[in-house]
Amino acid sequence: MQQLMLDTATWLKESGSTQWGDILEGKDVHQLRDRIRDGEVFVLCDADEQLAAAFILRKTASEWDAGLWRNQKQVPARYLHRLMIARKYAGQNLSQTLLDWASGESQRTGYDFLRLDCIASNQKLNTLYRVAGFTKCETVDGFCIYEKRTKEW
């Protein structure tokens, strides 16, 4: 998984994005080991047991999340981070499938919303989230924050 994270960070940098620069500096602001310990990391392998995709689905807001979502109601929400698709699986709508699964998992585990963020300048990612049914709530410190309701009211 570490290699997939490095590959994704490198691809982002080569695409002109500054996202995930911490990974290339040898840091991990999302504390991947802790997320694995807490059962918040999900992986998808292909038929040959090769890692195809992975993401973090937090059960609680991190400090980062709390800073971005400071103006939002305190409702049960899961927070998605580090959505990674191995380059060989790019363009196969895998991101949409994983976002749908994460939304369903959030609902199954009692959360009202699935939330995520991305840098405001990444138009492709912002479009992906809107197409996937997420609503943009606002832009905070150069990051767009999105949420998707997982339960009907």
C-alpha cells in the first residue's frame, strides 16, 4: 500500500498538483498505520491479488477535518481520505464504484453523511465528486469540502 501511495503522490505531482506532497517528503499526515489499526483502511485487489485501489474511511473527524468542517452541523459523518487507484486501473470508473461503496458503508455503520475534501484547483477531482453525487458545501483555505447524505430524513 505504501507503494501505491507513493505512486499516486508522484502521479499527482507530475500532473501539476501539490496534493499529497507530504508523502513525497516522507510524511503521512493521515497516520496510515493508525488508520489500519483502527480498521479504517479499505483495499481492493484484482484477480491476481495485486493492489488495485485503496482509501481511508475515518470513523471520526481528524484535526484536518475538524478545521475544514468547522462551520457545519455536528452530525454523524465518516471522512474519506487518500482515494488511490493504481494507474493500470485508471479510466475504468473505479473511483465512482469505491465512492458508492464508501457511501453505503457509511450508511450501514450508522453515519448520516460521507464527507471529503480536495484542493480547489483540481477541477478533474472536483468534477468527479459532483458527478458521484456529492454536494459542495464551501471552499475553506483553498480546499473544497463535499458531503453526501447516506440516510434519508
